[in-house]
Amino acid sequence: AVQACMPAGRLRQNTTLTLPPAGGPPSLLELLRGALHFIKRTPGELEIRTPFVNAYVEGTELAVSVDPERGLADVTVLEGCARVAREPARGAAGCRGDATTGDEPGLLLAGLESARVDGPGQRTRRLDLDPEDAIQWSLYYPPLPDPGGDPAFTAVDRLLAAGEAAAARARLQGLPRTADYHALAAVIALTRGDLPRAEEHAATAVAADPGGIRAGLAHSYVQQARHRLGAALATLEALAETHPGRSFVWARLAELRMSVGDREGALAAAGRAIDEGVGSAHAYTVQGFATLATAGLAADDLRRAEDRFSIAIARDPADPLPRLGLGLARVRQGRVAAGRESIEVAAILAPSDAIVRSYLGKAYLEEERNGRARDQLDLAIRFDPRDPTAWLYRALLELRDNRLVAALEDLERSRAANDNRAVYRSRLLLDEDDAVRTTGTGRVYAALGFTDRALLQGARALIQDPASPAAHRFMADLQAGRRRHEVSRVSELLQAQLLQPLNIHPTQPVLAETGLLVLDGSGPTTLSPGEYHPLFTRDQTLVRSSGVVGSQGTVGDELGVTTLHGRFVIGADQFSYRTDGFRANQDLEHDIVNGFIQVEPAPGIGLQLEARRRRSESGDTPQRINPGDFRPGLRRQVERDRTRLGLRYQPDAGRTLLASATRLRLLNAATNRAQRRPFTLDVRQRQQGTGDQLDLRFLQAAAGSTMNLDVGLGYQYVDMDTVTRVDFTSPAPMMPAPAPVTAIADSDARLWSGYGYLNGTSGRGLHWTLGLGIDDSAGAPVDRTRFNPKLGLIWDAGGGISLRAAAFKVQRRPMPDDRLLERTQIAGFDQYFDDWLWSHSTNGGIGLDYQRGPLSAGLSLFRREDVTSPFVTPDRSRRGEPEHTEQVARAYIGTVLTDALAFSASLEREDLERDFEPGLSDPTVPLRIDTRTLPLRLQWAGPGGRARVTATGVSQAVRFHPSHTAPSADSRFWVLDLRLEKDLPGRSGFLSLNALNLLDRDFRFQDTDFNLIEAREPRYAPERALFVGVHLFLP
């Protein structure tokens, strides 16, 4: 009966607690003296009686203490609620009860509130008490064992381990100020959150006894708290060499090796710790985490990790870390409730440990207990606001609750605190946040319209850690929807895929393709922040389905299934889309099928196999400023069959090798009927062939270093056969038509490319990139070897101001697959654009960005010169390199108006100008396009849904070559777009409504893309269009 309602709790030494007798009330505990700290999550009310006050709790974390000698009783609620009073209750008295308790009403306490009774007969009163003070007795102090040391200091260490911090501090004050004194004082200050004082004591301890065990251990804890993991590791390596027979030294060394990703070294040190003693509990804990980190989801390995944690718990029941590890191991096995209960015990044992609180909040999130999760994350932030973990998890909670503005604020705080990741103790890589790191937090920024702000953050992140899958996924999400940046998007997505650990988050097939021509908001694929994202990596299956219907005969659907089991991830997706377009011959059809397998056969090794098939057919889709200037007889057909093999090898946390090999079968076919008086011409072109692509990339960064190396090698080979046939039709039988003309071209081309980047961050806020690329081509339209230097700088000048500049040369690869392993941007400026294959450009940009609180603003100027577009006629009789120049000037601003409303605006001027070479250049493509756009956007997010309204002003001037029959033209207009999203119950998905050109404005617009090798989707809907979608996520 007692076990049915008993909470998970901890008693202070010398505590007297009476349990209910057999057959007695199962929900009654009597605390006569001492202190009790517990978490109650089981149904039903629990009554805690003391000689002076009673507490009635339900689903609460509570600390109660009784001092009968002084006649005091304190009750502190850390989260949840409790009702306290002097007399027993009559009837319900919990958080939902209104009954009185004896001669006074119950005093209701909410989270982080305290109450006290000063003695018999005194009234209960609220107390202005720091809740952390109420649980100081239960803090976990890192041990500093030294069997050969002074017994007086060993006694202090034992008092700390027993939770008698006050007695330990009192005894310590009476001891001589030796190295051991300062070492223990450093640990006490560190655990209580006074890092400067801890650092002072540790330095004094090391100076007094450079080779001492306690001094070295304390110094390593402080170094770790300062995120100087390399220095902490060096301290322990030296300590282990000086004291090779000390078990705990090896256990601590194992922990630090684990912290920097050296799993094999951690296992070796943990084994040595066990061999050197009777078996350090800490050593078994490290073994458990090392096994957990290398286990993936393999059942045998998870059970072995659970066994290691269980041994550690048996040897040191007061250590919270093995309880946390046990909980994570159980969650990975799918036993979420059992895992959460273990983490609750860890929170009881280390109530002020922000990391433990953060993971407990994450566990509640996984169980859809958002209120409990918020309480725990708030406590974690209160106990250690410098640690980014709780800020990140709370951002994901805000995202689930549809509070995008609050999610943005917490993401910003998490980013700012990222250098403090290892405060207090190592994460031991825990579960490495595998699931969290791929949740696509970039979508929060994109949804609020703060893309410019986020791109700069992503650029900094990739300079500091180019091997981060989260940073690459972040950048890929931000690139979605940006015109002419598809190469950057799919390349970032490929790099995120290769770097990602096993996880259930699928990659929608449409996001990995270029040139799909789908008008923004009209397709079934969405990047809404309302998507489902599990937070723990464990065996599970996720089904994602969406569909859309709308104007212009539009219909689309997407279906994906991803299964994570053990060391394998298997996924299959399909995407289809059809629309008639806004005018004649603007129809479009897509069908894509994709299969994906990922396996991690050994620690640090990831293998991937992906197969994709695409079939597309379209008419003449681009927008042109002259309404009648389109080709009614043009039809396009695209077929791509792609197979890709991927490899990730990470022997340690500082080195990463990526490899990707792709085989592509390609078919591009086009037919066009045109008038060439007096005859009608039917032109058919069929381009068919194969392409092979191999990319290697190596990343290296030493632990604690401010620099990293990024080098790579690529090879591409394309073999294409092109058949062009022109048939002539005479307007009259008396006028014979010329014979058909057929041109056959067999071309093969190869490109060797290499690159190297050195990235670094200085202590004065300067982030820099220095690089060099080499491209050697043969069989191309233009054979040559090019050297492409690269330089990028970002300077955080202080006061929220950042300055950035970049200068680089780059060549577009010949492979139509588009996806690259090379970095895609320099200092926040994209390297690769959707240009002609083989094109080369010289690029430069400068930018000024400001961010302070909710306000962000900036200016940038980016110029591309000498953008060559190599061209050769089908019969290879003529070659050329027409050039064009681009310049984009941009100003942006974004701010938060309320807790639910955000505003963003940008003013952009895009100037494009190209050369004209008779016989090579197409006269129907403008010589000059000057476009100015001013989008104004409001985004609302609140309970149950999201809404976005965008008003865009456009001014455009288009100039053609005199040989073109269509006249030059100017255009000015405003267009209003609206998007609504309504969440479905249980985060199972959402409904969407997109209204494009809501006011049905009539306007003319010219597509600003000179690359016509693939058709492009309309940028703005030229008439009102409505699209209704259903998006489902079924775990």
C-alpha cells in the first residue's frame, strides 16, 4: 500500500520518518525531524505531517524540513503546488481542494514558494526563502578522494558526500590553509555556483601542491566548468602519470576523455580504474556512458550499458550520474516511463544540477507532459543560467506550444551560452542530443521572417565547427525558398545527412531536388515549425503524409515512412505534384520516389545508401514581363535516376572524414514548335547520358583549439549524347520544305577539384576563413585550370554590431546532380548560385549587421563579376563564354512586437546585366533587369495555429536586345499573400490555407534568372490562387 503512492525521495542524515502501517492510510507520511526531498508523480494526494505543519501535495516536487529543538518547520515547493496548514485537513486539501484545515484555511504554495511555522500554535506564513537554500543539504559534491592524504580533510570529503555541507564547511574552516583545504573549498564553491571563487581556490591549491591528487582533481573540475576541456584533460593525464595506482584518478580521466569524444580512451581508462581498485563507481559510470555512446540502439549494448550503470549505483547510491545514464539507456530501449523515473531519482540526488533537470524536462516533453517539462526547465535555468541545454530544450517546448517568439528568445540565449556547455560536470556525451540536433530549429527563424539574422549565426557556427550536423541542417532550412540558392540548400542538406547520427527525422524528397518549379505555398511540402519532432533517439517509426489541392488544377501529395531500429534507419518517400499553371502551356508534373538506408556498424562509422528517381514534365513555365512572350509549343521532360553511397568516419571528436559517391542517369528532352517564315520548325532535342561524382572531405579540430582545418577533393565525369533534329513544314504544297536536319554530339568531360580552408576565431570576436580552390577541367566547353582564392571575415565589434566581408572566386561543377561536400558560403555570402554548368565568377561582399534583444537590422552589398557561361554549339563549331554581372544591395529589419507577433521587412535592389554574343546569346533573354522588392511581413503564432501576411512591393525595368521582337518594359505593383495554419490535436499535424495574390492584382514581371537550362517556377502569382493542405505526422 505504501509503494503505491510513495514518491521518489531522499532523506537527510538523522531524519526520522514514520511510514503508514499495514492497513493504514497509504497516503500519509509523518516527518518527525530532519529533512525530506521528493518528487511525486503517481496519482492521488499525499499528506506529509510534521509536529508543526502539514503539507498536502499532488504531482509535486517538495522539500520539507523539521527542527524540533528550535520548533521550526519549513515547506518549499520547487515545482507543482502544495497546500500547507497547522491542522489535519477535513476533506480534500490538495491543490484542487477548497476545504479548510482545522482552524485556518490552507496556504496554497506554487512553484518556487516556501512557508514556515515558527513553533507550536503559530500561524503558517509565507517565507522569502531561496528554494535552492532548502535543498543545499542534498547537493552532490564531486568527491576528492586521496587515501594517503590528511585524515582531517578526508573527513570533510566524507561529510560532503553524505550531504552534510554545513558541517563540512564548518570543519574545513578550522583546518590549516593547505592545498587540500583550497581544493575542497574550490569544489564547494563550484557546486554552489561561485565559479570565480572556485577558480581562485583551485589555483592556490595547484600552486601549493602541483602534483597533489586533490589539487589536480579540483583544478580539473574548474577547468571543465570554464569549458577548457583540453586543459582539464591535460591536468588529468599528468595526474595519472604521477599517481598511476589511484583508481579515482583513472576514473576522472575516463570521464574527461569521454567529454572530448575519445570513447576508446575512456573505456581503457575506466578499465584501468576498475583494475587499480575494488571498482570505482565513477569508473563503471563512465563505462556505461561510453557503451551508451557507441551502442546506437543495439539491444545487447544497451543492456550492457544498463548493467554498468546498475553496478555504479550499487557502489555509490548517492551519485546522480549513473541514475541519469540508466534513465537514458531505458528510454533508448523504448521504456520511456521507466527511464523518466530513473532521471527523477537523479534529480533528487542532484537537485541543483541543471543538466539533470534539463534531461528530466526533456523526458517529460517526450511523454507530452509539457507543464511538468516547463517546470523542470525553468528550475534548470534558475540553477544554472549559463548552461545552454535547458534554454535549447525550453525553446523546443515553446515551439511545441506554438510560441515562436519565446522559442526564438530561448534559442538566442542557448546560442549565447554555448561556450558554457560543460558547467559543473561533463555531459559524458550523454545521449549527445542526437535527436535534438536535427530538429530543424532554423525553421523558427524562417517562420518569423528573421532569415538574415539566422544566416549570420549559421555562418559563425560553421566557422567554429564545420562538422556540426545541426549547423548544416540549420543553414539548409534557411536556404529553402531563397531563389537561385538551390545548390546551396541541397549541398547543406547532403552534408547534414552525412554528418547526422542515427535519428528518426526524415528528409523530404523535394528538399533534396533542384528545379522543381513549385510555387511557394502551393505544394504539399512544408517547412512549418508545427512539424512533429521526437526528442529522444529510440526505436520508433514515423509516418509523414501531406496533401494539397487548389487553384489552377493544382493537386499534390507527399508520403514518407522512416523506421529507426538498432543500428539501422530505413526510409522511403514519394512526392507528386501537378498544376495547370496560370496561362497556356505553363502546366507542370513531378513524380519523385526516394529510398534511404543508414547504418552505424561500429562507433564513429556511418554508412548510407540512397536511391532516388525523378520524372518531370512541363511547358514553358517562367514569368516574362510581356504576357504574350512565351513558347506555346515548348515541352520539357526530365528524368533522373540517382544512386548515392555515403561514408562518415570519426575516429575521435576532432577528426571527421566524409565521402560521397554518386551515379546519375540523366535524360533531358525538349520539343518546340516555332515559326521561321515561311516554314514551321519542329525542334526536338534529346540529351541523355550518365554522370559519376566522388567527393572526399576531411575536417580536423583539436580540443580547445580556436582553429580548424577543412580540406577536400572532388572528381566528376559526365558522358552525354545529344541529338538535335529540326523538321520543316511548308505552309503550301507548292513550296517544298527543306530536308530535316539532325545534329549528333557525343561529349564527355571531367573535372578534378580540390580545396582547403583554414577557419579560426580570435579572442576579440574575429571569425575568419582563408581558403584556396583548384579546378582542372578537360573535355569541357572551355578546358583550363583555375585557382580560386577565398577570404572571409566576420568581426563582432560589440554592442550587437557585426561587420563582415568576403572575396572569392568559384566555379560551378558540371554535374547536374548539384549536391556538393564543399562549404557553400564564406562569411555568410553564398559561393554557389544556380548558374549554368561550368560557369565561373569573381565575387565580393560586405555587410553590417546589428542585433540587440528582439531587434535585428542590417545592410549588405554583394557583387558577382565576370560570371561566365561557357557554351558550345551542338556541332562544336563555335564556342563562347558570354558574361554577365550581378549586384544585390539589401537592407533588412526584424523585430518582435508582442509575445505572439513579429514583424520583418527588407528592401532589395537586384541589378543583372549580360553581354550579347550574336549566334550564341538568346535574344529572348533580357540584356538588363533592374528589380527592387520591398516585402513587409507580419507573423502571428499562438494557441492552436499560426498566421502570416506578406505585402510585397515590386518595381522592375527590363531591357531586351534590339533583335528581339518584344519591347522593353517597366512594371510596378503590390501583391498581398496570406498563410494560415491550424494545428490538429495531439501534435498529429496541421491544416494550411495559402492565399496568393489575395487582392487579385494584375501585373507583369520578368524572372530574374539568366540560367534557362531548367525552367523556373513563377515568383509571384499573377492572379488570385488558393491552396488548402493537410499535413500529418504519425509517430
